[in-house]
Amino acid sequence: MARVRIGELMVRQGRIDEMQLQSALAHQRRWGGRIGSAIIGLGFVSEPTFLEALSEQLGAPFIVVGDRAVPRSVLSLVPEKLIRSRRVLPLARLNESRRGPVVVALSDPGDLAVLDEVGFVTGLSVRPALASEADIDQAIRRLLGDERGATRRTLQAIDLPEDTSPLSGLASDKYSVN
């Protein structure tokens, strides 16, 4: 069975009307991007309202991560590098079987490559949940720290001793004019 397009689904649900859908499609043709960005950007619905409809279309629950506590044991299931690069956040490990599943929040629960990657590194089955990109980014900064701040701390200057090598003067002598 073919999946109903998100714009058509939102019209059926009464979240937007046909004229708003046509305007969003025209905006998308003109400026590119995703239809959801156009619907939200044009002010027809809020991001949470759109994400609720999208979650129904995709069959993945919509969650707001917000200030939700995530146990360190769950967070450590997925390497920090993968969390930051793929913008995926492990939220809980369900003990339905030895292989999980682990519940992860991501902005595109249909991204099978990311889900497979998380499943591979954890050795667990993966159950996706839809969350906004901004919500995921904020939760990652809150739970793992600001990546830029960590980099800034590790790249601080250190004092080195004066170069006493007998070869240190050769490089400057090479370019001097006699």
C-alpha cells in the first residue's frame, strides 16, 4: 500500500486546507527544501503540530525530549561521535528481550542507514521515535556538553622551551642575503 503524502494527510486531518497545501507546494517548487519546512515556514502550522502528523504517517511516535533524564548506561550504548554526527539520541533500553530494543530519538525515523548503524554498534534492535532537530540538538548539548567548548578546552596553548637545536639557525641563514 502506498504511503499518503504528508501534505495530503494534513489536509485530510483538517490541519491545513487545500489552498495552504497548494501554497506550500508552490513555495517548495520555487525555493526547494521539504514540504514540511514550507508548511511550517509559511506559518500554516507549528512545528509540533506538523511533527504529530508526520509521526502518524511514519508510524513512529512523536516525542519531546526536553529535559528528559537519560540514564548514563543508556547514553553510553551509542558512541558520542555517532550521536553527534548522526544527531541520534538513545533514550531508553527496553528489556523485551536480550537484544533490546533501544529507543532512539531522531529527526528522520525513516533513515534506515542511521537505524542500522545504531543497531550495529549497540548489538540491539532499534525502535525509532520522531523528535525535532532543535530538541535533539539541545538535548545532546545538555547531556554530552557543548562540542565546541570541549574542543576549546583541549586546544589551549602551552609554553614550550626555547629551541636549542643546533639546526634551528640554518633555516633563517638559508634565506639571508650576503
